[in-house]
Amino acid sequence: MNGVGVVAAVGAGLLSFLSPCVLPLIPAYLSLVSGYGLSDIRSGSGRYLVLKRTLAFALGFALVFTALGLLFSGASMLLGALSRRITLVAGILVIMLGINLIFDFIKVLNLEARFHAAKAPRGYAGAFLVGLAFAAGWSPCVGPILASILLFASQEGNALRSIILLVAYSVGLALPFLAAALFFDRLTPLMAWFKRHARGVRVASGLLLVALGAFMAFGRLSSVSSLAARGGAALSAAIAKSPAAVGWAAAGLWALIAAVILALPALRGRKVLSPARTIASALFLLLALGDIVGLWSTARTVALWLSYQGA
């Protein structure tokens, strides 16, 4: 396992958050775990209490998902003699799950066992218990993506590596929850956009799972790491040949991101530039300036990270 696998697991968690049976119910869950009404959450009342209880909620579902990862890893180690056949079967299953995300033909995967509380839980322990129930009840709904990560983790043949992958998946799922707890009012338009484009999210997720399954089935997961390592070597060579040009290219990329952030209000027909947007664009411009004057090298950092993937 390497950084590529961890990043993929985090991305899988983010995609699970965007699933049709999680994203629309975010307001209800934030209200349930915090005890605040939706209007209070939207206005920012008790913002940090909502955040802390959402964190307890996230720890609850992270515990369940990590336990599932250990279970799958243990089963795989017990069947070590059949590892190649298991890898082939796991890859085919992931491909089927990806195709199902696109065409939705395995209806049983749409079944859910939702948790409904009669009243809001009390304190952090209650929020933690809701997290446990969330993981148990929504696992079928996020099944294709979660199952793919579990099958991926089972191929590691090491309990610690499986734990790291499932923790990374849980982090990817938890981060949007925590962001919504802190900035619910500002993220509402973005969540609405994802709801409108749910079909596109499902298709993109399905295609990614099909690609992952194909790599697993053909035993080529290690080639992803090799490709990353070759990319790191190529980038290092480019830096050695022309460090100034690569530095300016990186600075240009940061500046472009800053420009997009500043231009978004105008593109959406608005003229108001919020403090948060101004700070974000200033940070990206600072990164660009650092690359230009040589305080740091974004390209060198990326090259080192990519090279590490082949270690």
C-alpha cells in the first residue's frame, strides 16, 4: 500500500458522501446529532458544538467501517493460498459494482436499513451511537463504493494496511460532514448542485470502480504505483533541466486557481466578494509568489511524492 491507495480511499469516501441517500439527508443528520434546528444550523448558532458532535458522529461510523476492513482482511489472510483467484474474483465484483452504479440493475443494492431516532441523542455519546447506526444502516446504500474499498483492503494481506485504508475512507466521508457542520449556509448551494447532477456523479463513480476492478482482476494494481513513480522521475528531470520554467508553470497554475476563485461570483451573476473567497485567493497567490521567488517548489514536492509511490 502507498499514498495512491490512501488517496483513492479518501476519494471513495467523498464519493460516498455524494450518494443519493446520504447527501440529501445531511441537514437532518446535522440536526439530529447536534440537537439544533435547521434554521439555527443555517444561521451558525452553536457552530462549534455542531462541529464537535459531528466529529463524534464521524468517529462512530469510522469504527464500524474499520472493523469491516479488519474482517475482510482477516478472511483474505486465511485464504492466502487462493490469493490470485480471490484477487480475480474481487476485481470482477468491483467491475460489476461499478457497472451497477451506472445502470442500476442490481436492485438489492438500493435497499437501506435507515436509523430513525425518536428524539435527538444526548451529548457526544449519543452522537457517536448515531454514527454507529449510520454505518450499519447506510452500508447497503453506499455499498458499491464501500464494498470496492473493502475488497481493495482485503488484497493488502496486512491488518494494519487494511485499517489505514478504511480510516482513509472514513476521513473522506467525514470531511464533508465536518465542513457542512462549520459552513452549512455557504455549502448549501454546492450540495444543491451535486443533487442536480447526481446522475453524473454516479456515472463518474462507476467508471472509476470499473477501472479499479480491472486493475485488481488483472493483478496490475502495482502498475499504478509504477506509473506514478515514472511521472515523479519525469517531473524531477524537467526541474533539473529548467527549474525556472517549471517554477513559473507552477506559479501560473496557483494564480489561475486564485483567478477562478475571484471570478466565480461574476460567473454566477453575483458581484459580492466574500471575505472567505478573498482569503482563499490570497493564499493561492501567496503560493504562486513563493514558487516565483524560490521560497518553495511545488513541482519538486509533487515529484518527491510521486516518486515515493514506487517505493
